[in-house]
Amino acid sequence: MKLKQVLGFALGPIFAAMLGLLTVPLMAWIFSPEVMGKIAMLNTFLAGCSLILTLGLDQAYVREYHEVENKPALLGTFLFPSLLVTLFFSLVILYFHQTVSQLLFSELNHSINIVLLAILALIVSILFRFLSLVLRMKEQGLKFSLTQISAKLSLLFFLLLLYFLKFDYGFLSALFLISLSLIFSVLLAIFFTKTDFFLAFSIKKQPLLFKQGFKFGAPLILSGFAYWGLTSVDKLAIRYYSGMEQLGIYSVTFSFAAVMTIFQRVFSTIWAPIVYRWHKNGVAITQFNLVTDWVVIILSNVFFIVVAFSPILAYLLPNAYLPVIYLLPACMLFPVFYTLSETTVVGMNVARKTSYSIVITIIPLLVNLLLSYLLIPRYGAGGAAVSVAIAFFLYLVLRTEISKKLWIKFTTLKLYLATTILLFNGVFPALIVEKSPWYITFLSLICVNFLYKNRYVNIKYDLKIFRE
């Protein structure tokens, strides 16, 4: 992938995260913490359903893309079953709309409207997932980025309108705006992929290809559900122990932690097509290790810079959201550890041993459940942030070690030392509800960079390899 293409892919997550840094404070000023908590439950619902209802076929699409010549047939074969399952699921929850609305959002009024909008958002999200993969695998970075930005940009526009109108808005208004912004993004994605999209529905489906894709993706259904649990237990536990208001504050913290998801999204977008091509071309393991090293360096430095400047948030948010400053370091560790695991899980993916992903996800999920039970009643949102951070540290270790077992052994001592330092810097302020002393942050930054001093020494050589 050329530098121009890399920059094209990077623009979307970067600008989307920057727009997120504008929309989150704006939403905090427009909507009450209780409404923000309900928005968090909506996002949890959409994320979980998208992981499960795609049947793992979105991952199969990425895996088989370079193996299949007829790309529209590949898209149609995997997209159509996912949409059918989603439509069936939508009819079920629509029938039980009052129960669903109460369970998810603690809302009985307007339950039919709330569930209809949630269904609309779900269908659009799954469709957008597949279409963004088309752009991603074609390496059309700029178009991919524009689709990522469009939802945030339209949401920001609508929020500004609400802010200046200065009415009292509830959850239904927020849900409507979120659904509308998702529709804008999927319409743009359809426009960019119109040839593949329309041929996918008209071209003959390939049952053998579906069978092969489902065999690859089926284990990911259970692991997808487990992953959803891993990323959602904290939110559900906070709601149970502390209510929607505390969940709203916690969700705002995770929204600011999106500064780290810039790198997660950029890297995941670029890495998936490259890793299979490198494997096919027989690229040496040292080149994969090089990627891991630089991802650690970049993410660690960004982590400590954000921690250092986090007190600025006190000037951007209402007083009710001040705990965000102490929760932010721990919340950032989830995208950091996940992104690092994407660099080390190569062996499992190229070996098509996706069944291991179930065990890899369930063990951290159980740890998260246990820690949430022990920590949240005492430490509240801080306990939830720590539970997630530790669970994803374990997730990184498991993905790395199993990948080494299935593929080629590689050194991980520096990786584990660096991530342990990051974990300490996240856990400490979240539990004591106090910002870490500046000298601890500074010394930790020095330690991590010292571990990777050889990369700095050989930076010209590394850049040459990446260009090639």
C-alpha cells in the first residue's frame, strides 16, 4: 500500500475522531447524563448485534477477497444472508417493543418509535459495515474516509441546530439524530460502491463460497458475542449498580478515549489487506515484528501525551463530568491493547484457526465479569474502567501467545513490559480518583521509549522497509 493510500485511509478515522471531540462535549451540554447513558446503551446494542448478525461473514469477506475474482458475487453471497438474519431479528424485537425498550433504555413511553428507530439504525449499520469493507479492500482510502466522516459531520450539524434552539431534548430526539446521521453515511457508501452494491443483489449467489465463508466466520459468531460481552459488561454493571446517570458520565469518558481509536481504526483498516498479502508473498517474520514495535512506540507516546493534557477537559465539560479526567487513562487502554493484539494475532488469522478466538474472548470476559462484580460496587466507574483495562491486557496476551503457538515464535518481552507500564498508569488514577503525579507519567514515558531505543537508532532502515 502506497503512502498516498495510507494517508487516504488515515484521514477518515482522524477527522472522525476530531469531530467526535466536538460532538461529545456538545452532546454533554445538550443532553442530560441520563440521556447520555441511554445513548451508551444504544451503542452497546448496535455493536453487539452487528457482531452477531453479520454471522462472521464480514470477516470472511476480508479473508476471501484476494482469493475470489468475482468481487460483486463475493459481496452478495456474504451480505444477503446477514441482512436476512437482521430483518428476522428486527421483526422479533418489534413484536416485543415495550419489553425491549424497557430493558435497553428504561423507556415505556414511545416504545414503538424508539424500537423502530433502533432497528433502522441497526440495519443501516450492518449495511454500512459491508460497504466500507468494499472500499477498504479496494484500497480506496479517500472514499473510505469520506464515508467515515459523513456520519460525524451530519451529527455535528444537527447538534449545533439543537444547541442554538435551546429546547429540552430527550432520548427520542437523540435517537432520531443518530439514525439520521447513519443514513447519510450509508447513502454515501452506496454511491461510492454502486457497481458492486447493485450487482451483489442481481448476480447469482455462490453456495460453495458461502459454505466456505460461513465455516471461517461461524466460530466468530460465538466469539463475537463474547467480545460484545467483554466490551459491554462494564456498562451493564454500572447501569445495574449506579444507574443511567453514572453510565452517561462513563460513556462520555470512553468517547474522549476515542483519540486512541484513531490509531486502532487506521491500523486495522490498513493492516488487514496487507497481512494476507505479506503472508502470500512469504514476507519474513521480522517485518511483522517491526510493525508491532512501531505500533507500541506510537501508541505509548500518544497515551502519555493525552494523559498529560487531560486536565483541559475540565474547561470543555459541565461540572458533572469532571471525573472523566481520572477515568480517561484506563479507558484509553482498551483501544491500545486491542490495536496491539491486531499486530500479534497474525498467525491465528493466516492459519484460519478462528475457533481459538472463542477461548481468547471468553476468558477475558469471565475476568471482566469477576472484576466488575468486585470493583464497581466500591469504586464505581473507576472500577469499571480498571476491569476493562485488565481484561483487554489479558486479551492481548492470549491472542499473542496462541498466535505464536500456531505460526512462528517471536519475542514478546518488550511488548509485555511496555504494556504493563501502560496498565499501571491507567489503573492507578482510576482507583484513587486522582491524577497521577507528573513525574510518574514522565518516567513511564522514558522507560517505554528506552525499551525500543534500537528502533529509533534504525529508523531510516525501518522507513525504507515500510516504503518497499
